[in-house]
Amino acid sequence: MTATGPLVLVVDDEAQVRRFLRAALTSRGYRLLEAESVREAEQLATGHNPDIYLLDLTLPDGDGVDLARRLREWTKAPIIVLSARGREEDKVNALDAGADDYLTKPFGVNELLARLRVAQRHAQASPEQPVVLETGPLRVDLSRREVTVEGREVRLTPTEYRLLALLARHAGRVLTHRQILREVWGPNATEAHYVRVHMAELRKKVEADPARPRLLVTEPGVGYRLRDRVESA
């Protein structure tokens, strides 16, 4: 039976990793292209226009961060980095370059599949339609600029609303401190503590327990993620 699922371009120079991903993804209906280098990845990307990219950072003829940046210049397809480089700096650089998510090797199949589902949901969201995000008790209606928790309207300051709306538009994705500063406070903003202070106030208004947030999740040293699905407590 021929697979008809999303076309995934795997870019990794380790044959063992590619075999692992091939077995995990093709058995679940994904179609796969494989590249071992930046040059091969760019050729396959322009020739086949994949739906999703799984991208290593350390490649024999270049850096995956640079590849992500060049891909993002012409494609909106989700880019998920899979790398053994787990430093905060590497994660921030990749996300700022245009990657949507970052998984540190080794990782489990179930986590990878969950990240793929989030990336697909985000890619399929139509920006032309009124956007309503519901996750756990939180409901954000971007078209009406309304926020409710368990049906109760929550009053936010303009900055808190811009912060929550930004995370809602990218629900499930990690946004770096730099990305949040640029989008909420403007291109010249550099004070990362702005984000921390307003996030703390926002959590007081939307989280059941602000000290143990379930919706607005911290990615240590990197940024924040608004979960697009929250399991029942």
C-alpha cells in the first residue's frame, strides 16, 4: 500500500538515525526523503517541496542553522531540529533562524510523533479564518480579543494580551525570548526581564497554580511555549 501522508525530508548524515526515522515514520504513513548534507537537502527541498523538515545541525558541508535560515526564506513548512547539541545557545540559534521546534538526541518515537502532530496542526491553521484556541480551561478568541478561563472572562493589560495572543498564534511551538521581545515590544527591545515579569503576571490570571504552570510552559534558557493541548489533571 502506497503511503499518502505528509512528505518529510530527513536531513542527517548518520545512517543509523535515518534508518530509525525511516522505520518510525513510514510505518505510520509518512512519506520520506533523505539527505546526508546541506547541498543534497537543498536540492531535494527545491525539487519536492516537503511538508515537514527534520533537520540535524551538524552536517558534513555546513551548519543546520544556516540551512534552516535559508529554507525559511521561501518555505513555511515546519522545521524540527533533531540534534545531539543540547546547549541552550544551540536551541535559541536554531529557533531564531526559523526552526519551529527542537528535540535533543536521543529522543523517543512517541515524543517525535507528538511534535510532528503539533507542527502539522500549526501548518494547517488558516490565518484568514477567525482563530480560536482552546487548551484545557483557557480559550483565546483572537478575532474578538477575548480571553476566558473556565468560561470566566479574564481582563488582561494590553501587553499581557499581546504576549498571550502571540503564544496562541504559535501554540505548541517554542518562542525564544528574542522572538517574544521583538514581536511584543518591538525590534529594538533587548530587556529579557520584560518577558519574565509579564509572563509571571499572565500566569496569575490564567493558571490554576501559577507556581506550577500547565498552560504557559517555560523552556529553560530558551523561551516559552503555550501548550495547544492539556491533559486533564
